[in-house]
Amino acid sequence: MFRKILIANRGEIALRVICACKELGIRTVAVYSEADRHSLHVRFADEAVCIGPAKSSRSYLDIPAVISAAEITNVDAIHPGYGFLSENADFAEICELSNIRFIGPPPDVTRLMGVKDKARAAMAAAGVPTLPGSEGVLSRVEEALEVANHIGYPVILKASAGGGGRGMRIVREPEELPAQFTQAQQEALAAFSCADVYLEKYIPAPRHIEFQILADTHGNVEVFTERECSIQRRHQKLIEESPSPRVSTALRLQMCQKLREAMRAVGYTNAGTVEFLMDEKGDLYFIEVNARIQVEHPITEVVSGIDLVKGQIMMAAGLPLSHVIPKSPLHPRGHAIECRINAEHPETFAPSPGRITAFNLPGGPGIRVDTAAYAGAVVPPYYDSLIAKLISSGRSRAEAIARMSRALEMFVVEGIHTSIPLHQKILNDPDFIAGKFDTTFINRFLAANNRPATPPE
Ligand code: ADP
């Protein structure tokens, strides 16, 4: 097992990794930017190294700075968290060349998964259902027109190197395709330094369903109960839950079996998530693999009883999966929901950085909060706006919803705006309560809620 781990991240996920290390008896090194000097990950790590100014490109994304910090502190491994360098295969390679274990999949697998059209082809070859679409990157618009005509409109153009919900364009008519194609290429180049785009069938109102996997270096793969992440705004998740109200036990078992084989076939190790879209018939189609731990991992931890971050560390150290999951297969225990609490205005969605003047965490039965915020902390404007993840669980979905509703009410954050009021409204929505929603839910919900109130009689 590792002696000391450097955490190349900040905020709640850095703290989450510190929790896992403390429980495993591993020493920790935090790295931080000048803006994060007073952060809790700095406070609770055994050692801390300032790696640069506030701007991520000069601190958390600065590979030489992170590697230098790791060498000075003499760590055995680096945990990248999510975002920042977590899916950077070059970084993973540099770690290995520096004799530091990268806690994640092997660099070649991360590289494959990072090119979305290649990941799609690899998963299709391994027997996972994908949406009809182009075979790899489209070089000319004529090619795109031919594929789109063949599969039928609407279609979606996607950047091969895309991520974070960016670089996607829906095309509803052939006439729109040439202009959209050129724009998609230009956008992809500007955002991801790679103009490659591919195309697939667009599903108008899909559900987003994903499967957490954990794989060791001995060929063992475990697939966890699915997460439902259809409550999204601009392709960014807001609320996640597990299990999905729409996935039957038969479908779950069938997918778990398929994914176990597919992930073994592509040589996947460590933690990852395979994302799917579900059409109105209930069929699942692969969209992408996220080769890292995800924001919403706690709901899976709650329903499975397995600590995924400890699992990542143990498997990176070469331990077999049986040390992480004593009893397989896993059966979901109850229901869990996560609300992402962002420092943003609940109506305009404008970022709301600043000093938190009062902070009260909810507690009680079935509540978990993953956060690095506290009263007096300053939320800097430079990074992601996520300040806390509120996770509720219960024996049933209804109990998890009731607990989430009262926990949102008891969660006090003053001094900045947060998305708490938005979550409270969603939790009260009849369609949400009935489990009847898809990725178009938020747009309909916001339109309905912005309608002026009916004047009193
Ligand atoms: P990213 O890597 O940017 O997160 P994804 O491929 O995971 O991109 O897609 C993010 C979201 O975009 C999905 O959850 C879904 O809401 C939407 N989306 C992606 N592909 C399609 C598609 N073929 N049809 C309909 N919606 C899609």
C-alpha cells in the first residue's frame, strides 16, 4: 500500500480523497493555488505545497508544478480527483515516468476514452449498443450529409475531444448541416484545440443513465447499480439519483454483464463511468466513458456500501477487487439522491463568488454532505461553482426525497447566492416526484416557473 499520496485537486473532492487516505492510514500532500491558501484541503492534509497563482493554468493544471511538488514531498502516488488533470493521459504518463503511481486507468486507455468517436467505436466492437452515426471523424460536409441522410434527422454533431457539455450541435434539417458542420469544427478547434467532429443520431428527449465501474489490475471488473442524471441544465448535471426510476432489474443485470465484458476487453482499470442515453422505448445507447471518479460518486457509495475512492487507491496499489468488494454481485440498498449546490444565482444562474458569512450543515438520518465550504470561507471566482454536494438516502425514493427536502431547508448558506432554492422547487415538482422526467425537464420547469403568477381574483 502507498505511504504518501499527493492530491492534485482542490475543494470538496480534495477533501474526499483526504478522508479515504486517513482511513487507509496513508499520509497526504495537498497542493494549492494562492487563492486557496485558507482552504480545508490545505488544513487537513499532512503537508501542503503552494503551486502557483489563482489561475488554474498556472497552478492546478501546471504539470511541472504538480510533479515538482510530488518530488519534493516524496510521494508514491497522485490522486487527480475530477476535472483539472484527471483525464490528461500525458500527465498520467509523466507521473509513471517519474516513478509516481497515477491513481486512474492506464494512459493509453484514458487516451482512447478521451477521443469520443474512438471510444464509441471501441465500445461498439466490445458489444455495447451505440447510436447510429458516422464511423469516426467526418472530414468533409458531403460525408456528414451522406451519413445524416442514411440515419435520418435530427442528428447531433459532436467534438471528438469534447467534454463538459460543450461542442455539440443539433441539426434538424439537411439545409442546416453545412453551416453547422463548419461552426462545429471551428468551435471544437477553439475549445479543445482539435477540429475533429463526428455525428450520431439525436434523441429528442432522452434520459441520461450511467454505470459506475471499478476494475482491478488482475482482470476483475465490477459494475454498480446505475445512476440517473437526467436533471441537467446545459448538459451539466444538477440532481442525480440511484437507482434510476426507469431501469428494471432485468435491464440492469443485462447491462452489468455486457459492461463487465466490454471494460475487460478494452483493458480498463481503476474507476470509471460509462454513460448512456435512454430513448422513449427504454433502450440504452452508449455516449461516452469518463475515465475518473465523478462528482456524483457518493450516491453509488450510499446504495452499494462501497467506498469508491478507497477502492481507487487500493486498486492502484495492485490489490484485487475482492479487497474492495467482499461480496459480489451488488444489490442496491434503498435509494440515494444528490443535489449539486452551486455558488450561483438560482434564477439567473450567474456565478456568485464571495465570502460565506453563515453556514449551517444539515444532518440527521440519511444525510451526507461533501463540502469544503465553511463560515468565513471565500468562494473564489476562478474555479467551478460547486460548493457542496448534498446527498440523501432512504429505504425508498419517497423517503430519500422527503429527507432531501428537509435537508435543503436546514442548509443555511449566507453571503453568497446558491442553487438551494432551485433544488427545493424541483424537489416539489409533481413530475420529479413521479420519476417522470428526461433531459428536457429543466427547460420546461424553468419556463413554467418563470411564468408570471396568476393575479388574485
Ligand atoms: P460531455 O462529454 O460534454 O459531457 P456527453 O456526450 O456526455 O458530452 O453528453 C452530455 C449530454 O448531452 C447528455 O447527457 C445529453 O443530455 C446530451 N446528448 C449527448 N448526445 C446526445 C444525443 N445523441 N442525443 C440527445 N442528447 C444528447
